[in-house]
Amino acid sequence: MRRHLVAAVAAVLAVGTAPAVAAPVYNDAQTKLYASASFSADGVDCTEDPVPATPSQTAPLAENGATVTLSDQQSGSGHGTAPADKVTGSASATGSGKVTAAGGLPRSFDLSVSGQAAITSQQATSACEVRAGAGAEIAIGFVLSQSVYLHLDIETSGQASNEISFNGSAGGAGYGYVELGGNGLRTERHFRHLLTPGTYQGYFGGRVEARGSSTTSAVGTSMVHGTFVVPGAATTAPAGKALKYLTLPAAASCTSHGIDTVVTSKKKRVGQIKQVELFLGDARVQRVKHPKKGATVHLPVAAGDASELRAEVTLEPKTKGKKPKTLTATASYEACP
């Protein structure tokens, strides 16, 4: 009887101490990868030949799951009133997507697309205006309980173009609609936007399309990389030999809108310091000669400005007349609203 009671209590305790499973950040019903392709032939004197449409491909994106890849293709033809006026077209694309989260917040999402499209006309100029295109799109949905900055990096090459739609609820404004690329050149863009608490839904697509009434082709790739960063968070961790003499914070303070650097509290080491200089970017903002041990040096930071911090610690020369040694430490911090 006692053995049964002990076993029962142990089982209850085991259940009670089981690790908690974090609630998902992304809305599963809204977070998916799509791939699609299309063909059309239009014109007053043009008839599109009947061809079964290829259904678009859809797959869910599991939070912190493996990268998902989909492909789609479509071909078709049309003809004008002239016997020799016939056009054909085809397009295909492959897209890959992934979403990650950490600490109850979205962390990143990625989309990469490669595609090609071609139109062939039996005449120099057809009566048919043809469009053949294919692409992929990642859709995400999530709820934010705190503000984060969204960093969006977009890159296209060839005839690929990106279409982006990102919107928030009344509690958090987002992007409207952005279209980039498609001009045959390499295009790179970076956006940063503060997202306040609220509900968000976004669509990020890449597509390659050929269009016209004569023989032509298009090929290209596109990439979308999004990251979410908490205001003030370190985007590059403190590093450098000067950390032996001072501490750079793990995050900027969005309460005081500043970065607090703390001088070592070890008496022997602080006695070796001739001066401490602190730079934001290329501008020196603080210089402290012979700092006291444990002293805090506060650097004010303007709202909305990310910070690239560099600390230079100049040591007292070991012997008179010898050039003093300077050590460096660096860190980067996300902006504070």
C-alpha cells in the first residue's frame, strides 16, 4: 500500500514539474508558403487556346520548423486571325520559406524564389498580348504583446520582382504596399519599421514574368529576409580587449534613452587606466580621464537611432616616455522609440 502511495505521489510531482510548452507565436492558419504560375493571351483579334489551369501549391510553415519548398508551372498558347499568328508561353518557379520565433516573439522569416518565363511567337508581332509568369509567396500572421522593430531586407536580380503587403491592426501600424525590382538589374533595399503591440498579417512575394506580343524571355531570383528586434537589444554582442577594463551593457536603456558603460571595480586595473573614450559611430561623445572604479558613464542616444558603440581605453605607459597602449571594445544596439 505504501509503495503504491509513493508511486502515485511521484507521478503527480512528475506531471506538476513537466516543462511548460511555449505557446506558438505565429497564427498557423495564416502562416503558409504558396507557389503559383499563370498564362494569358489577350487582344481584339486574339483567342487563347483552352488549357487546364495548374492549381497553385500551398504548404503550412511550422514555427521553427524545417525550410519548406514548393514549385509550380504553367504553359499555354493563343492565336490571332492570321493563319501563321500563333504564340506559346510557359513559366515556372520554385520558392522556399521558413519562420522562426523565440521568447514569445517572432524572430525571423525568409523567402527565396527563382523563376523563368518565356514567350515564343511565330510572327514578329502577334495580335496576342501574352503574359506568362510564376512565383512564390510567404504569408505570416502573428500578435505582438510588445513593440519590436522589423528589419526587412529585399534583394532581386534579373527580371524578378517583389510584392510586399504588410498591415497591422489599429494597435500597430505597418507597411502598406511595396513593389520592387523587375527591371533586369540587381536591386537591394532595407526597411526598418517599429511595430507596436497589435495583430499583424503580411504577404511577401517574388515573381518572374514575361509579357509581350513577340518572342521574349525572363529569368530572375528574389530574396526577402525579415528579422524582429526588441528596442534597445544588442544586435552585436560586446567584444574586444577593452572589456577587461570596462563593461558594455547587454542592452541600451529605452527608459533613460542611453547606454551605460561601467568601469571596472578592480582597484589595480582601474589604476592602469589613463582615459576612456566612447564613440557613437565616428563621433566621440564622452572622454573620462582617470575614471573612478565602478564609475558609470552614460551616453544619451536619440530616439529612433540605432547605436554603433566603440570604447577605447588608453592605459598608463608602463615606463616613462613610452607610448601608451590603447585597447578597444565594440557593441551595437537597436534603436529605442
